[in-house]
Amino acid sequence: MNIPRTARLNFKLMDENDSALLFELDSDPQVMEHLTRGKTTTMNTIKDVFIPRMQAYRNPQQGWGLWQVNLNESDTFIGWILIRPMGFFTEQADYSDIEIGWRFKRTSWGKGYASEAAQAIADVITANADIKALSATALKDNHGLIKVMKRLGMQFVEHYTHSDEFGELPAVLYRKSV
């Protein structure tokens, strides 16, 4: 599957050879603030945990995986867009509801890149007739992420408690029927 360029961005499905880019992005405590409470990711964690997880849901034909986002003018990596079935790592995976997420370098924040990239990728992914919904989650206080969800036309669905190795925090689920 290919994602067409936008006026400012181009896309490539990431693979195990992109660990340095993933590490670079996850090395900024502010980028990681609403994910790991600001704890940066080690290269060992990228290679031993993140890459195997990505490979588990990566499906080039379906467009599932992490889509590298680069600036057209310089081909500079600025972040990624996640695409996978909702609940992929649970027994309740929903292949008709696609989860979308994103992570961008701080230098690209506030320029509309996340919305532009997410919309471009969502347009292609949701053209599949088997896809009935596009969903995204965020910690409740991640206002930037929630703004992007709303720009994508997603509506609030529910509050829930996000639990991970860092504890429990209030989170939200947004969804858009397609």
C-alpha cells in the first residue's frame, strides 16, 4: 500500500531498519511526557520491545504499521503515524476498527503536520470497505493529541483508566465511523 504525498509530507512504512529514527524520537522527554511520564526509551527497548511489537501488527498490504512521516523539501524525518486494528494485542482485536496514533518531534509541533499526515493516511486506510471505524486514544490531559483527533472528525466515546508499568491515569477514546 502506498500513501500519496501531501503538499508538505511524504510517507514510508517503517521496519526493523528504522530503529535509529525511533530512538531519536523517543529520546526527547517532552515527546514522551504523555506516554511514559517523560521517561525516554533506550535503544535496547526499541530493539527488544518496540520493533518486535511493530513487526507483530505490520501488514504492508493492509497498511498496518508505523508510517514514517518526512518533510518533502528536505526528506527529514519528523515523526510517525500508527495504523493497526483496535485492540490488536488483546483477544478482542477488531479488524473493522482501525486505531490511529502519532508521535512527532517537538520541532514539528504546532505546524499542522500531525493532522495533515493522519488525514492523508486515514483517507487511504479507510477506503477499504471492511473498515467501519477509525479510533484513537489519549491520556485525558494530552490536549494536543485530542485536538488532532477532533480535526480528523472523531467524536468523544468514553473516559477510561489507562494502566501500564508507570501506573494508572485517566484516558479518553475517540472514534469516527467511516
